[in-house]
Amino acid sequence: MIIYKRIISLVFAALFLAACNKENQLPKNSTSQNTYLKDNTKGIKTGGVKIVEITTPKGKFKVWTKTVGNNPKIKVLLLNGGPGATHEYFECMESFLPAEGIEFIYYDQLGTGNSDNPNDPALWDLPRFVDEIEQVRQALNLNKDNFYLLGHSWGGILAAEYALKYQENLKGLIISNMMMSAIDYSNYSKDVLAKQIDPAVLAQLREIEKNKDFKNPKYMELLIPNFYAKHIIKMDISSWPEPLSRSFGKINESLYVTMQGPSEFGISGKLEKWDVKNQLSKITVPTLSIGAKDDTMDPKHMEWISTQVKNGTFLYCDKGSHMAMYDDQETYMKGLIKFIKDTDSKLN
């Protein structure tokens, strides 16, 4: 009986030690909590905030960045959409990426959020924004061994353009909820999305657009339940996540209208003719294209993107819309994390 008890005790001890060792063994390329949370910046600590001075054709300005976490091999720079929204709608990332040891960086583009706003439409220019991203990259010491670029919506346009010009600096690319042709997007909006709206409602929207009466409160009153709640984020506006409401509430209208145009049905601003479909084969870095079933963008086109780049993967959010990071959150975040970790394990 005593021997039996001793054997049982030894078995439990062995199981306990094995469990402890398993907990203490970190997966390959992982970052311990202590390392992830440690602030290695020199001088006064700012909670990860770094102001970057950029040079533009109209002089020098300052843009705001904030780094969350510390992982020398994985640093994800976030490019928000709009154009003209802020980094704030990406705050949902804080509920997922830190637990996976993924460092990420908030960034307000010039004219938005916490960054300088020169109020000069001459600076709302696609090549200039791409150059701005490169200046931010240099200031944050991001490089091909750690730099992942995630662009959502308008940010996806910036991410694609950046990759076409500077992909030697990238470790991975994520194009989230964006088509690679403004022309195709406008056609999809007109031929598919508009036809899903009640004809009487659509007629009222078209009349307002025809008269360029975009300040008319009726325009948004019609758009929110008939378009936003079905294709931007599938929630009643009263239930919108607070970070999203906060970000959209700060949108730079001058930047939005200059680049996108005033209408929600297609693009009529400076991006009207933007199209890089025939250049996608030049992108050789690992690329994830994310699309959603009820997106404002054509999910088939976004799947097609993954077949045109040299090393592409497609993530389909079958319950989501344009803000799938919120309305199909589990699918979006799991797929994003898997792509980053798979890429990291292959390249390290």
C-alpha cells in the first residue's frame, strides 16, 4: 500500500513538472510577456508615442505614432481608411494582438487625428502619402526583417502603392477590404450594391447627389440604415463600437472629398481612375488579402488579388462587411494572426 502511494505521488510529481515545463516553453519565435511589455526606448518614456517629422512639398509637419508592445521580429504598421479617418478604429487590435506577442503601431496620417493638419488640399496626394509612409518607416526603424504593413480600405490603396515602390523594406503585406481598381469598385457599387437598395430610397439618394446637396441631413438619414448598416458595419448605429464612432466622428472632410468624392456610391475624387490591377504580379512579399461577404468592395475581386501577387493568401469573412474587424471579428483576427505567424515562421 505504501509502495502504491509512493508510485502515485511520483506520477503526480512527474505530471506537475511536465505541465510546468510546458507552460514555460515558449513557441518558436514567440515573445515572452516580459519582453513584449518592456519599453526599450531611450530617454523619457512616452507610452510608445513617437512624433515623426516629415518633409513635404509644402514644408515640414509632424505626424503621430504609438507603438504597442515590443517584438523585434514582428512590427505591424496600421494604415486606416477614410480617407481622413483616424487610427482609433484599430483599437480593437488591443484585444487580440498583444496576447499573441505581435507588436503593432498606430499612425495618424497627415491631416488626421493627432497629427498636424495643414488644411492644404494640395497635400492630399497619393504619391505624397506613400512618401510619408516611407519617412515614418525610417523614423521607426522598420525593415524587411520585421515590417508588416496593414492597410484597410483607403489604407489598402496606400499599402499596395507602398509595396509597389518600396517592397524591399517589407516582410509582409496585408490589404484589408480594398479592391485594386477604383473603376471596378465604382462599377460594383453601381451595378451590385445600389440595386440592393429599395428603389424609392435610391431615387431620393440619387436626387440629392444630382443636386450636390450632400449637406442635406436627409442624405445620411437614408444612407445609414440602407447602406451603412448593410455594407459598412452590420450594426445599428446606436450599437457601433465606440472606437469606430470616435474615429469616424473626426474624419477630415476635406481629405475625404478630395480623394474619394462626396458620394458613397463609387469614387469621383482624385482616386477616380486609380488602378494597379496589372501591377500586382510585381508584389513578391507574402501578401494577405482580406474581403467580406457584405463588403462595399467585391469579395471576388479581393480573392482575385491573392492569385495575382506572387505569394498571396485570401481571408474571407463570411459574416462581415467593410468593417469586418468588428462584425466578423473572430474570423478576421484569427486569420490575420495566422498569416503573420505563418509568415514569420517561414522567414525566420
